[in-house]
Amino acid sequence: MMERLGYQGWLAACPSPSLRAWAEQLASQLEALRARRHGDWPKWRDIVQALPELAPRRVELNAPAVTIEGAASDQQRRGLETLLRGLHPWRKGPYQVHGLWIDSEWRSDLKWQRLEPHIQPLAGRMVLDVGCGNGYHAWRMVGAGARWVLGIDPGLLSVAQFLAIRHCAGPFPVFVLPLGIDQLPVKPGAFDTVFSMGVLYHRRSPLDHLMELRDCLRCGGELVLETLVIDGPAGQVLVPEDRYARMRNVWFIPSCPTLEGWLKRCGYRNIRLVDVTRTTAEEQRSTDWMRFQSLPECLDPADPERTVEGLPAPRRAIFLAESP
């Protein structure tokens, strides 16, 4: 399915020579992924391939909901909804596709609203979005004028959701590939801006992740880092013994001064903390498009300042930094 959507031509047309040279290697990487079976991938692939051909009349990427409008009949809209609901759960969004509102678990537009006024303007920039999920923020980056956007996320359901939206939106300079950052070319140094949002606390070695992000940036390029933090002085880090907010794969949650120190240790400069926000049920909750447990079920009902495990409730910080 990747070939049908033209990922090789898209990558070969990339303005960066180092990423153009990656095109041949990428073909073998994706071939290896096909050998790694995933029970639901054939179903998700078939859903994307069954999507109706509805030409978009208007695509709006610079609005809270990524919006695709066209002349869909009621019958076509019902068929489209059935197919897109087959890609449940939708974690990131919202999207509005031919009149169909996809109300995702995360109001990802609120995070974008917090960070957009602070980052370097994206117009004309090469952008990498690490751990991008279904690509909601990647679409917003294109809407902000980015020249070329690559999202990477190993989750195949997220990639299928992106492909579904891309099928409806038509060709834009954005793509999502089912890869982790360790599968990118060694030290590509190709990107003007690199986003890592909601990834750092899932990494067993957070400093290694910060250095991997640095190596993807050109000299003077900008890192946009969004992650969980705790209150506390320099040196303080929360290491959950088991789960954090019902999540098993949370390893390190630093204080803001600690994270600033990590960034300095990894060679970043001009480090700025631009936002700290407590996560609320306005931003993360269950919906008809994500029917599993969400934030409200992860907090102590008697004390919403604590998780069900008795740990500090989620607070998220946005740091900006420049590559040396």
C-alpha cells in the first residue's frame, strides 16, 4: 500500500540530498516491516484501500480541525463513516472529513495553540515530527507553511489513519512512515525543525533520545520538545515503580530544571521553557471515536491532583532549544 501512495517518489523529491539517498534503503526497511506480522494490519489496509474516491473541494490545514470538504452524498458519507470507524481508536485530532466530525481522544489543537506562537515560523522549513501518531500535527505544520514534513511513528494503526486522511485530502508535502527515530539514516542533519511531543517519557534512555533528536537537526535548527514534567528542583526525577496514569511504558518524568540540564548536557543552546500546562479532561477524554479509558479514569476520583497510583497528575511542558 505504501507504493500505491507513492512514498518513494515523495522521498526521492525531497529537497535534502541525505534524505533522497535514503529512498533506496527505505524500500528494504519497509519490506522488513511486512515480514513483521501484525494481526490487524490486513484489516486496516483493506479499509484504506476501500475508501471512496471523493475529490476534495477545499482542504483547510490552518484551523483547529483538519478539514476536508467535498461533494459527498449522504450515502457516501455513511459509507465513509463506517470505514473510518473501523480504524478505532482515533487518538489525535480532530478532523472534519466531508462533513464527518472525527472527535479524537486528544484535542491536539490545544497543544498546537500553546506552542505555535513561540516556535520559529515554519514557512519554507524541512520538518520532522517524531512519534507523530496519525499525523494531526504534521498536517498543521503544512498549514503553517512547512516546505516538507516527515512524520514517523511505529504504530501501524496510526499510519493507517494518516493514509486514510491523506487519501481524502490529496497530495501535500507530508508523509507518515511506520518507523522509529533509530531507523532514520545515521545523523541526517537534514531538518530545520524537529518536534518530539509526548515521546520522551516513553524512552528508557531520555538523554539518548535528546541526542538522536539533535543529530536530526541542521546546525542552528530548532527542537520543539513537549513532555510530562513534575514540580521540583534541579535533579528531581519521577521514576514510576510500575504504572503512571495506568500506562506501563513511562520511565522518567523530570522536573523542568532537570530537563533543562539534560538539554544542556546534550549540547543544546538557547534553551527556553515556554509553557507548562496541567492536562485536563477538556484536552484528553473518551469520545465516540475513542471508547477506551482516558484521563478521567486515570486520576484519583477523591483527588484529581493525583493519578490512581497516587502520583502527581499529568503536567506537560514545552521546551524550545537550538542544535549546536
